Amino acid sequence: MTFDPKMAFVECPKCDSAFHVERLKGASWFCNCCAHEFEGPQSGAETGTTRRNAAPRGKLLAAVAALFVAVNAEAQTTLPLVDLSGVTAAGSFTYDWPDGAGGDLSYGGGALGVSEDGKRLYISCVQDRAGFAVLEIPALGQRAKVLQPCLGPKAADIAKVHPDPSAFRPMLGGILEQNGRITVTGYISYDASGGTTASHWHGASLTSLVGPFGGTVSPGLTAGPMAPIPQEWRAALGGPALTSLYLKSIVSRSSYGFTASVFDPATVTANGFPMTMLVGCRHNDPGCNTYQNDGAGKDNYQGAELSGGFFIAPGTRSLVAIEREASGPACYGYSTNNQALHGTDHPGPDDARWCYSLSDPADKGPKGYPYKLVAKLYDLNDLAAVKAGTKQPWTIRQYATVDLPGSSASEFVQSGAFNPTTGEYYLIRGTGGGVNTVYVYRGFPKSGAVVTPSPAPLDCVGTWGAWTRVANSESACDATGSRTFTESRLFTVSRTPNAGGLACPVSPETRTATEPCTPPVSQVTYTCWVTSAPAGYADGDVRRYIRCDTNGPVASLPNGTTFTVTVPRK
């Protein structure tokens, strides 16, 4: 009986995949996930596995795998957020335009990718529609060598993503090398109708790509940069790679801000390959249309932003999207370097304005000068919640926006790519003919690096002492028989706060208390006179009757009131 992989798992001993393994011949098996070839079972008779008992084994392994996924999904939520405080604009290297085989790299660079070994840079050739060249990544300040000339989809191939072959300007969007195979994306730069139907090619090399094919998410959201998903996040996010397209005309076919969809490059073999959008704000999604709206805040999409690619920071739960962000007022029109013309009518036939900018192209479009380079950070737990069905992709927003060094008000981003083996990010800022520059940023986490989690916040801990009376703090006794006094107490700290924990209270702490008291006797003057003759007592005291007029300040004297009367001595 022949071994049936539908009824039992054949696991790759290198990457543990049991879903991308195929039998070559005899006992030889091949893993499409990591390109590993190995010896495995040849038939059910050889392994003792029959059609009847293979299924329970498959169910058992599936249960174990599900348990692993559940445990792993729980563990990944505790990964730290990325720390970009150590990121620096480290320098740059250059490359020349000839590819050595008659090809041309000038006016390209709109799509970048890094090889799996981190030693080579894929870069789109002339006008981003003449295939990809492969450059050696040199030391800072050096000239990159061309290791492979321009190969892959050309303009006519890319145009097949749209049913109209005359659609405006086919462009290469991105390239991903994963498991020794190549995935390429392409799009139409100005797709006003949103008629694009395909986006991805896939194959063993740039010369053997098959496509283009369209996935289950619109090409207007997926036909650009791609990024691998680290192994620890693949179960929660639903696949090994992310793909994206945003900040492109016409925005209504794409996303108002960052978007990413999960997919498996190995499934790019026909139209309808599976994709799931994990973050993205489409035209009709609630709260998403912030185009040209200054009131929405600069962290929201306004139209003048440019994408520099994205990546998942290794060892963290952060997705990093590099962008040119507009700091100035939103404006749609033609560029001018005369600031006095900003916002005034343009003399052309269309209803447009002059927009002040020192870096944008002269043609009509959204502007927002001055600009800066930023990293917008997304929590992967939010994307995992979308995959799990507990959140919607249009509700996901960045948890932070971080200004990156080495930028200027005239920032103009063209593309970017991340090298997980070195922690370097490569940025193209605008290309022309002749020698061009790749800018290098360092300080991002590397693959395999141990990222120290941020310390958990610790609140202040301590005890309050007893309340004690403050000496000489009593007030005068009032007419109601009450007075106030001050008490204080001290806080003794046993643990100081850390990492943003609650601070210790102010000490000493005081409060006002009250207590009863004897009200003071009022001093009143009366007019009195003697009304009787003296009469003696046995002890020598003299009794006299004295009458006082009390119809003055006080009508009557309380019983028991005592007072002293001074009489003249005879």
C-alpha cells in the first residue's frame, strides 16, 4: 500500500513542517517550506502504517501541533515592543547604473529586497520595470558590485496584472527571497478604475517565475513590498510572509495608511491563492478616509506620505513601517518654491493650487512640505487578533510614531528593505542616472538576538506611620465649644518605584482635626450699687446686697455666674 500524506504527517526534520512536504521518489522527500531534502517512509507496508491506523496518528500529531500553537500563541504575547533608541543613520554605500550585461539600474530602485543570507541586495532596474539586479552589500562608503544582471519581469510582463495592456505605467512593487525561492510583485502606478486583477509571481529563480496571479485580497492592497514573518509569529498571524501596497495612486483602490496581508508564497501557483488582510484602511471602511484632512492629525494618512517598506523586528512583537511623513499643511496641486504662492490658484486648465515644497516633483499631486522620516510601530498582538476574528483590520492603528535620524525637511523616500541578519535597514531616497546611493540605518534587532524585555513597572511600596499632633497647632476655642488642631504622619519607603511605576506619596502628610473645648467667658461691664447695710458673719465676712443693671449688653446672667466687685475701702 502506498504511503498517503493526506492520512499521516511526514515531518521535515529541519523545520518541522508537515504541510509542505512532497515525495520525490522512493524514500526521498522534499520540504517546500525550507527546501530540505531527506529520507522518509516509502510506503505504508515499510512503516507498518496502514490506511486504517494512519489517520489516528495524523489526528494525534495534529492535536499535538494544535497544543503547540496554542502554547506558542500565548507565549508570543509577552515579547517586548521594539526599542528604537539605538537606531542611527550609519552611512551609505553606492552603486553604478550599468549591470554588466547591457542592463540599466538608473532611475530604478523603487523595489528592494534582501537575500536570506543577508549578503545580497535585490534592486529594481531602470524605471522599476526592467527586472531586478543583485548587488553585493559592501562596507559603508564602498561601491557595490553587481553580482547578477537585471532579470525577471519586464514592462510587458508586469502589464499583465491589468486586463488593459495600455494601463498607465506597470511597475515592480517588491521582491522576497524565502526558502530559496523568489516571489515578485507588480502593479499599475495609476489605476483609477481599480481594475488590476493580479499581483504576484513565484518561482525557483528570477528566470523561472510563474504568474502573475491574484490572491483573495485585492492587488491594490498587496502588490508591493513583502516581508518574512519570524517563525514564532507564523501560527498566530497565519502564514510565513506579509505583503503590502499603500501610499500609491489612486488611493481609493488601496489603503489610507499602512496595510499588510498574510500569505504563503508556496501557494502562489494560480489565481485565488489564500490571503488575509491583517491591517488596512480601505476607502469604504469606517473612519478611514482622512485624505487631505489636517484635522485628522499627521499620524493619519493625508496623501503626501511615501512608503519605505516594512518589517517585523526580530525578537519583538513590533511591526515597523518606514514612511516619509508630512509635517506641513495638506495641499493638492503643483509644486512651487515660492512660499508666497502657497494655496493660490494654479493658472492651468484644471482646478488646482500652488503648493509650496522644496522636494516634491513639479507635477500635480498631494503635498505636505516639510517632511521627515518616521517609523510607525504596530503591535503584532493586534494583527493576531484580526487573524483570530476578534478585531477588524481597519481598527488597527500604530501604537507609536518615532522620528528617525538622518532626515531633512526635503525627505523623499523611494523604497527600503530590512536585513534581519545584521539589523540594518537600507533606504533609497531618489535615484537618477549615474551613481546612486543606498542609505544604511543600524541599531535594529537582529535575527537570533536576545531582546531584553523592558522591565515591568514597579509601584512604590511602603507604610504610613500613626497620626501625631503637631505641637502648638491648636486654634482658639470658638463659641460652640470646638477648636481645630493639626496632625501629621510619615511614609516609610520599603521599595522605590521603577520603569514608570506609581510614585511614592508626598511625606509628611498633614490633616486638620477638631476637638471639644470650654468656650471663653464673655467680659461684660455692669452698673451695680449696694442696697443694704452691712451684716456680719461669724467668720468675720460681711454680707451686703448688691444690685446690678443687666438690661444692657446681656439681659440675664446664667445661674452660677461669678464676678468680682471692687468697692472703696473705708
